Amino acid sequence: MAACSFRRSIASQLSKVLDLPPENLIKSISAVPVSKKRRVADFQLSIASVREDNSSDCLAPDLHLQAQKLAEGTVLRQVLKDGSEYGVKSELFSTVPKQKAVIEFSSPNIAKKFHIGHLRSTIVGNFIANLKVALGHEVIRMNYLGDWGMQFGLLGVGFQLFGNKEKLKTSPLQHLFEVYVQINKAAEDENTKKLAKDFFRKLEEHDEQTLSLWKQFRDFSIDEYIRIYKRLGVHFDEYSGESFYQEKSKEVLKMLENKGLLQKTIKGTGIVDLSEKKDLSSFSTVMRSDGTSLYITRDLAAAIDRMNKHNCDTMIYVTDKSQSNHFQQLFQILKLMGYDWVERCQHVSFGLVQGMKTRRGEVIFLEDVLNEVRSRMLENMASTKTTKEIEDPMETAEKVGLAALIIQDFQGLLSSDYQFSWDRALQSRGDTGVFLQYTHARLHSLEQMHGNEQLTDINVACLQEPDAISVLQHLLRYDEVLYRSSQDLQPKHIVSYLLTLSHLAAVAHKTLPVKGSAPELAQARLCLFQAARSVLANGMKLLGITPVTQM
């Protein structure tokens, strides 16, 4: 390919960014002479011949500065033109193939506590899914419920004793949890144990009556989860669960046996040897002595089934790090079974959160957390004088409170444990989700005040102040931050970027008034704030936060 066709292709790309005809650019692009000293660019653009403003500028010696100015000048146009796709359309992603991903996250157990680990899994999985979707990948969001196992024998017996059909319909999660706690107290009793075993055996044998009760437990619970996830701004494409794989796990045991991987112990349990030297120094138990499957057997069946069904490029499991060993074993067994696609499976693990309590005590249900964060935020808002005009304070308090939870959670590496603090999370100043929401609302009302029109013809050269330049330079970096997060699936890069953007925008908002400035300058500043708000909103949405417009 001759240099001229490279030049033409570079010029056509630059012309989109610079809003100049390609033919004006072609002659400004030259191939760079080979340098012995270091690897340099292949082509260079003569900045002087591109900058159309006063030509004495073109003699300025500091070309680096001019190049920076050129980039800053285009960034506002780019942000406002691309809107929600700004940064995502960057050439940084041009070589990244579009993929199909299954992401399994949240995955609570029916009739048990929705603990803080499930909350972390929910918001982390949602972030990964949002980011992948924004980058043009196909994503299947999957919730793998703990809806099978011996505890359902107990729950079934418990419901027959203490259950209430009406309560099951109106508040299934709470009611089933209460029934489970009650029957657990009686679980030591031999007769209760026998009844529970019988109930679960009937379930496994698909007894109609038993199955119909179990199905009600599951269906009502899912309905309530959907409602609560909606408050979190989270949805799922599939509600799967262990129950789907009770039959298929029997097939997995057969496959393991046929491949000579299943060994029986003296006690009669089935194990798979995972050791290098085949000396059973590490192994995984996949079958009980009575021949029934275990959690890992169902996970094996689920992984194989998903790959067959979705034929995805990557499968991501989002759970806390205490399950790292489980996933290591799961992936090892799949590899021994000859499934090469296991290389494309990934466990995204996260640390533990200490100290999250509501005023009523320990967190039992996800809804407890949402109600707590909303009521605390409402109190904080009521004590500031501006809140009175808000149309829906409850809704706003919930969105701001959620932002606070998410930012506190996403500030460090996902794998690190942290101490939860309501006071720290809900501060309105400093590096918090409340501060992000506050900045977004302020920038939004600035736009409202000045007519909210789409600004097209702006003279960016007006923006000479250091506080304006800082915002422009920061906006230029957005795609690099998205790229980093897309590589390591850590939200902290985006969080720290947005916090810095908010601090820079807050300073600029103080020092660069729109009101009372000359029209051309006012327009350029308004455009700067509009671009900052647009990128802030895009980033917040990726993290799973709904930006508020009043606060």
C-alpha cells in the first residue's frame, strides 16, 4: 500500500474529527523519516498548516502546545456529537473483537438471607454487563438461584407446619425466611429430619404436589426479586438455578465415569482426582454416597449446558473470593473432561464488606439496605434548604443513596475487603457518590437556566483559562479509562476519573461564569459544562447509577 493511500485514509479520519475537508489535510500529512534512535510515528501532521486561526500563531515554536490545543478544540465537538457513545467509539477499541458473554451474578438462595455479598455480586456484575454492552458486545445477564437442595426438604415441611399462603403471595422472601428459621429450630428432632428427607426425595422424584409447592416458593420469590432489582436499576435475561441441573448432573456423573475420572471412596462418595501426580493430594467430591449430586456437580452441568446453548466467547462468574477454590476445581474438572472452552471462563472475585448494619440490626434482605439508604438520604436532604422544590424526594433520595453505596464499593480494588460506613458513604463533599450526583444536578440546572439548546457553532478558542483547559484535558482521557476498565474489569478507574471530573467541573463552575459573560464566551463555557455533564452521566450509568437532575 503506497504512502499516498495511507495519507488519504489518515486524512479522511482526521477530517471527521477536525471538521475540515480531507483534501486540505492530505498535503499536511507527511511520512516520518526513519530514525535510528527510537521507534517514532510513521506519519506526522503539520499542525501549523491545519490551524486556521490567525497565522502568526503558526510560527509559534511550541508545536506540542499547538497539538494539545487542536485536541482540546475538537474534544467538545466530539463529546456533543457522540453523546452517550463518546469514548466508546474510540479507536482504542477498534481492534477489540465483539464478543458474546454470559455473566452470572447476584444469585441469592431462596429462603435464606440476601447478604451483603449478594449485593456486591449484583452491583459488580451489573457494571461488567453495562460496560460490555456499551462497547458493543452481546451480553446475557444470568441469575443462578439457590433453588434446590436438602434445605428445600426442611422448608417444605416447615411450610406445611407454619406456612401461610397469603403471606407467601404478599411477601414471599420474608415469609419463607421466617418459616425456615422456625423449622430449623425443630430440625434436631429425628421425626422432623425424616419428614424433610421424605419431602426432598419426593421433590427429586417429581411428585406433583410437592413440586407444585416448591414451584410457588420459586415463582413468588422471583417476582419479588424482580421488583427489588428494579429499584437497584438491575435486570436479568435469565433466571436459572440449581434445580435446572438436577437431572443433567446425573449425566455429568455418567460422563465422568465413562472418561475414567470418577473414583469411589471407601465411604461410597464419588471424587475426581485433581492432583498433578494422580496421588489424590487434591480432589473434588462430586457425588454423595447415596448417588445424589452436589453443588459442584450441578455447576458442571450448568457450565456445559450454557456453552451448548449460548455458544458464548466468554463466561464470567461474579462471586466473593471465598468461592475461589470452588471455581478453580470447577474449571480443572471441565479441563480434565476435555472442554477447551474452559480457558474462556473467568471468576471475577471480590472481597468482603464488614460492618454493614441497618438501624434495626443485621441486614437480612436487600430491601432493608435500599430502605435504609433512602431514609438516611431523605434526612440529609431535609436538613439542606434547597430540597423543598424537588418533585419526588423519595425517588431522588433512593438514586442518590444508591450512588453513595456504589461509589463507596467501587473505589478500591474489587478483591480488597473494606469497612462499610454510612456516614462516609453519604457525605456530600469529598469523593462520594453524593458529590457526583450533586455535581450532575448543578450542571443540569445550569443548562436549564440557559435554554438547554444544542450548541453547534462554538468558538472553543475562547476557553483559555487554566480551569477550562483542565476540564478539556480530562475529557480527552475518558476513552483511555474505559479501555483500562474493559481490560481488567475493575470499576475503580472509572470512579476515580468521574470524581476528578466532578472536582474540576466544580472549580470551573465557580471561576467561569456563564451569566454576564460576552455571548461568544458564555456559549463556549456553557458548551464546556454541557460536555462535562454528558461524560459524567455516561460514566455514572456504566457504574449502575441513575444521574439525578435535582437535588
